Amino acid sequence: MSLQEIYQLARPLWTVWIFLVFLGIVAWAFWPKNKAKLEEHGSIPLNDD
């Protein structure tokens, strides 16, 4: 098995892997337990020092 053949087999798997990571991040961001913490972080730019 040459390096080119390995590349041809692995190339579609990267798309699936990146998509699964993206879905994991979205699920984490919208998880109800994280809502208060993320809203607090989102208001940081609006806070006056």
C-alpha cells in the first residue's frame, strides 16, 4: 500500500472527523448546563471598567 493510496482512503475521513468535532462544539455550546457561563462570557465586551 503506497502513501498515495493511504491518502485516498483517509481524505474522506477527515471531512467526517471535522464535521463530528463541529457538531460536538455546537452541542456543547447549546447544552442547557453551559448557558449561564456562556452568557456571562458573551457580555464581557459590554462591561465598562
